Amino acid sequence: MTEPIYHITDRDSWERALQEEVYVAPSLLTEGFIHCSSREQVTRVAEDLYADRGGLLLLEIDPDELDAQVRWEGADERFPHVYGAIPLDAVNRVAPLERDASGRFAFPADLA
């Protein structure tokens, strides 16, 4: 089994995906892929890109269940990119991405 990959999203986007039965991030339309992270990259990405936001969710995705290609890309560090929509069947679990007592994002215990 392939290690899961993770995607950070907001509640509205996830609710829309539940209605449409597929998850499409805005980056798929603008960049041609959906940005994801390995487990080790999640909290750093959250701090770098979502430091001023709350109400975030973390999607745990099974790459083996995707119809779209997953490529690990990047100049300095490699990140998984999904080149297509994510069917809900590929999402194993969803958990709130919240801050710990120090105010920094913590990987959800529900997904650990």
C-alpha cells in the first residue's frame, strides 16, 4: 500500500465536494494540479500558507484510489501533485487542522 498524501482545504470547499461527489481545488483550474503534502510536510505547509486562517480541514488521500496521476515535483523539495480531480472514494479520512497550545498547526491526532 502506498503512503497517504494530504491536502489542506477549507470547510466550504469540502462541503461543495460532498455535494458534487468529487473534490476540485482551485489550483486544478489555474495550475493544472492539486497541491498535496506528505505527512511530514503538512504542518510546515500550513504555517507557511495558512498562518492567518482557521476553519481548515486536512484530507487524507489514498494515491492508489486516484484516477489522476500523482507526481512528486519541486526544485528544492518534492511535493505530491495530483493532476486531476480527487474522487471522494480516494479520501480515507478528514480531520480538522487546528493549532496546538503554542499556536502552531498540529497534525491531527485522528489521522496519526
